[in-house]
Amino acid sequence: MLSIWSLFGPSRERQRLDAALRRHGLHPQLLSDPIKLTALRLVGPRASEASIERAGALIAYCLLGPGDFAAVNEAAAVDEQERRLALALEAPQGEDARLIMLCLRSGRAEASIEARFELEETS
């Protein structure tokens, strides 16, 4: 199958996101390219390395769940993601909330993360 990545290779931002996902325990190939591209768009154009790292951590947390994320990351990182989830529930229009929604809508979010958020089905 021909993709844009086979022609030009992944962008620097995508490589950074892949590296961040891997550092936080999620193999980058478990996340499809459209989801990665959408995540990068949510983070913003010309995103800093720090913002891509933060996005990767939150996405990994949402897909792995608290237990598997904790097995790979320090307790402080787990606490930080828990804090971000709580804040996203209070501010559903923020960047973190949009990243969480992306994970939920992808159908890849871990069950305990899904249980915290109620998705409204649109017909």
C-alpha cells in the first residue's frame, strides 16, 4: 500500500510523537497514522518538543490504562496524567480533552478510561 510516508518519510513532529509514545510504553504502530496526524493537529502547528511529549504521554495513558502505564512510567507521570484527565472533565473544550476524545473515538481507549467519560452518540 502506498502512503505519503513511503514517498517522503514521516515529519519531524510525527517522529517526535512516535518517540514520545514509545517512551511512555505504547508502540507507535499500535496507533494509526490518521490518529497521529489528528493528534498533531490538535497540539498545533510547529508544536514544541515539550507539547508533543505531553500529548504522547496522555495518549499512551488513555490507550494503555493506569495499570500498564504505571508499569512503564514513574508514579509522578501517572499522577500527572490522572490530573490531566480530571481537568479535562472540568474543561471539555481544552487541548487535553480533545486528545482524550480522539482516543475514545478511535475505539482504542482502555476500558477504565472510557468509563470516566460519557460519549454522546450522534445519529
